[in-house]
Amino acid sequence: MLGATAFILFYVPLAQPASPKNTLCGHLIGALMGLLSLYLFGLQDAASAFVTNVDLPRVGAAAVSLGLTSCLMVLLNVAHPPAGATALIVSLGLMPNPSQLPILMAGVFVLLVHAFMINRLSGIPYPLWSSNKAASVLALKPE
């Protein structure tokens, strides 16, 4: 999850999915949709899928969390592909406790601070919040 985010933040830092807005909002949406899917399928107190077998309710929770995460990111224009991994991590029971989500988001925030400092020190105009649309198009254009 954070590894894929780090790759995007440093490889295509001017792309819209690498912006702090997309990164923070995407991971928050993924975490919340993962948690919601746990409750929808009655898995909030169940052991992690990595400890038990993956059963139909767990598959349902994973599918719903990914679908809702993707849908909301598109609707809110905050696409950040690694947020799908966040939804899976929560819905598969690796972080089932709501008190763990601030820790997860703190990790995302620390990574964003690091990306801001390194990119700016490298002369890359990494955004404070949202990417410039023109810069995003140029960042994704093949050479």
C-alpha cells in the first residue's frame, strides 16, 4: 500500500494521483470503505483472512470495499490507485479496528511530507495540495 504510494510520489510527482489531495483522500476513502465492508458482512470481530480461510463473506467484503473505493475516488475526482490496497488491507482483517486508521493515515501523511521535501529539494514543484492539470498531463505524457 504505502510502497506503491511512494513509487507514485517519487516517479510521477506531478501526476494528479500523486498530489497530496488524491493521496490523502484516496487512502482515507479506502480505509473507511474497508471498515464499512467489514461491518456490512459482520466481520468486524472476525480473525484476519490470513489466519483463517478466505470464505464467501470475506470475498464479498473485499469486493465491496474495492468497488466502493474506486467509485468514490472517481466521483470525488481523487483517484489514487494504491488506495485499493488500503481497502483490501482493512477488509481482509489486517486492520479491523477503527482506532488503527489514524495510525495508517499518519503513515500516509509522513510519506507525503517526505515526498514534498525530497521533490522540492530536487527542484520539482511538488504541489501543496492539488496538482495543476496541465502539469499532470505533461507528467503522464511519454517522452
